[in-house]
Amino acid sequence: MANVRNSNTYFIDTASVSLDERGVRVLGIVITGDGAVGELLLADNDSGASYPVKLDLRAPNNQSVYLDFIECPIFFPNGIRVITATTVLATLIIKSPGA
């Protein structure tokens, strides 16, 4: 499959892909291990800075974990780069600038 942006969500199942939208804030993440312990590594989408890592998340096999950042959103000034998405499915709840 492929990563899909739909309104205020960003579904992730593929690595080495970017959401090219500046000023995105992540308000929450649902992450599920898909066949093994899942690993999701997210970075700021800044290739000139070698994609600085912001989040390194894990989820147990066949279990979903919800991470709530509503009180303190994670800010991605240059967009979101998915560095690693190993045996994982994730949905990011995001807020775009001006929304």
C-alpha cells in the first residue's frame, strides 16, 4: 500500500516517504504492531539536516497503542518524514497551519 493523507489524518505503512506540508502538528498517534513488534521512526522533513529524528515509537504485535499529544503537539516545521515503518500500521492525527 502507500501512506495516505486524508483530511486531518495521515495513515502510515511505508517508510522513506514524506508528507510535504510545512508547519504540521501531530495531536495524536494510533500505532499497531503488524505481525511483530512494530517500529515507527518519524523525522522533520529536512533533507539538508539529514532528516532530524523526532519520534521513535514501538508497539507490541497485534496490539494498538494511542499516544495523546493534544496538550503539547509535536511540531514538524518542514513536514513529516517517515524514516522507518517496520511491521507497523499507524495513523497520525494532525493539524495543518491555519486549521
